[in-house]
Amino acid sequence: MKALIFAPILFLLVLFALSNPQIVHLTLWPTDVVVDLPLSITVLIAMAVSLLLGAFMLWISVLGARLRARRAESRLRQLQAEIEALRAQLVRASPPIMSLPEAAVTRSSVS
């Protein structure tokens, strides 16, 4: 399944690289670093760096939501445990419920 997705993308990247062999002269200001690369490699490197920066920014933005979700789940577990403890306490503390005699139940339902 992965091959069906990546094969066309790989084919397009190879086609792009073969159709753009022109050399580009890159300099890094303020240093004297000079790199001569084919245009296709330069564009692909720029795209890869942009993809990684975008993924990093997305990861940073999702961290806050994940942290809030973990806190909410922790609080939910704490509240559920508290509810169970209160229910158990209520069952222990409540007096037994006395049932009405059968005659009283039938008279109240008739009227």
C-alpha cells in the first residue's frame, strides 16, 4: 500500500531533479561560504527544511493541547474516585429503608 503512495511521488521527484540540472551559486551572508548545487537539489532541500520547520511548529502548538488533555484526564480519574468514595460512604451511613405494608401501597395507587 505504501508503494502505491510513494512510487508516484518518488517518480515526480526524480523527474523534477532530471529536468532542472542548472547549477545555482549559493552564498551564506555574512560569511564567505559558497556552495554550487543543481537547482533541483536546492529546491528539494528548501522544501525539506520548510517541511521540518512546519512539523516542528505544529508539534509545539499541539503540546499545549496534549498537556491540557492529560490534566483533564487526571482530574476526571480523581473525581471518579471521589464519587465512588462518597457513594460508599453514603451506603454505609444511610439507615435501611423500610418498605410500606402491602395495603398502604394499594390504597395510595388507587386514590
